[in-house]
Amino acid sequence: MMASTKDISGKKILVVGELLVDIISDENIESLAIPSRFSTLQGGSSANLCANLKWLGVDTDLVATVGQDNLGSFLINELKTIGLSATHIHRAANRQTSIVLVAKNEHRPDFIPYRSADFVIKRVEDEAINSSEIVHTTGFALSKEPARGNILYALRKAHQMGKSISIDWNFAPSIWQDDDGQDVFKKMLKLNPLLKISLDDLERFVGEPLTVEESLDWLGQLDAAVICLTCGKDGVWYKAKNHPWKYKQAIPIETVHGVTGAGDAFWAGFLSAFILERQMDECIDKALEVARMKIEKPYPLYQK
């Protein structure tokens, strides 16, 4: 599965977003209302994507902020263990490292975020942007200031430099609170992004249940270089700009250990092929295969 080092030499993906601690239930449970034992893992959609890209052989850097505490030290040590640099990880004084409590299950994980350091991401250095082919972020990372302003600055700068912009719009009202995210979403679309969104995320964003057909109609009106609508076990719909929608089924899963992080694995697979200028169908095939591996494996892909 790993890409050839020769193929990807000189190509880098810069990931700007959340690095936090996931405290995940050891067993599948329906909700956090159910007693369970939990394990502590490096988490955050942005950091997970970055780690999976590294495992796939893609050169990548993470820009994020953690607290000046032992959980922050834990996260930095985890990054170094898997071969990621901590050069762009800021340690914020008087901020606690953010954590997310997660009830793992086979359908829609229940979670509660406790946020502090993750949304004080600093201004991204121009050199880091210039050295990358793709700059990626998430809806989670864009949900609060000052991270939002600094990330949008980096994305605009990257767009001006001719880089590809990638966004996982993992929208959750509990993260955005009183902000509905509409203004930020419109700003993102002006950058001709590679857009990944799940059916669940889209329903939360528009505020009502949607059929797949209604979702495709809604997304089809957007101006984006690529749109991927992931539907879990029901596969993925995808399109390139000015092209019709296409569909691929999910790869059958032998044993489901949990779906937490499957979306990050999917997008890592997609980007690892996209950066090599593969055809869209090949990018989706790679994405589905990496997602399958994540769902069948009880630990992060990058752990041996």
C-alpha cells in the first residue's frame, strides 16, 4: 500500500489543524452514557490525516498547537515516534491540551470535545506553504478564532501560489456553537478546494435529514475542484468540476473494529494518489482501500 519514495520525492502536503488527545472506549458502545474503559491515543482529524499520510510514504508536516502540559508532551512524543516533525507544533502557555472523549461504535461515534489549546494556532510561515503541493485543513480547526483567521490566511496564500487546497468539512454544531459556519464555508469555496464531506456532516451543516439524491443536488451547485460525499458502508459519490457524479461501493469489511478515523484514512488515501496526479477513479480506489484497512484494524494505521 505504501507509495514509492521515488514517486513522491519533492511533493509535500501541509496539514494545518487540530492535534489533540482522543480518549476512546476500548469496546464498541452506543453512547458515552454507558460505562466503559477508555484508552488514550493521539487524535484530531488533522493529525490523524497527517500520520496516515506519513504511513503511506507522503512527505507531510503538521501545524498545530498543544498545551504546555504533560498531555502536550505525550502528543509530541507520539508524533516523533511515527516519524513526524514537531517543528510547527506550538506549545501555548496557560492553555490545556485539548481532548475529545469518544464512544467507539460501528455506526456514528458519540463524542464530547474539551477544547483549549487546539484553536490558538499561530500564523503559518510562508516557507512552509511554499514548500507544499497541497495545504489541508478541517471544519473542526476552522470553528474558532484565532485559528480560523490564521488558517484562512494560509489557505489564501497557498491558493495565490497555485497550490491545491484540501478541506475535510467535518461539521458539528456542538463545535461551532452559535456560528453556523456558512460564511467560512463560502470563503473556502472561493479557493477551488478538494472538498470531502460525509453524509452525516452535510446533514448537520444544512440542519435537516437529506437523501443521497438531495445531497448530490445540494453539493452539485458548489464550485469546487473535487467533491467527495462519503456515505460510510454505502460507499462514496464523487465528481470533478464540470463532470457528472460517479459512484463506487465501499470495500466489504471482514471484521469491524470501529469506524472512528475511517474518514481521515479515506482522505489520506485520496490525497496520497492525488498528489501523484492519478486519475480520479484511482484516487477513490486508494481512498476506499485505506479506509477499509482502518476499519478492520483496531489501532491507527501508522502503528506497527
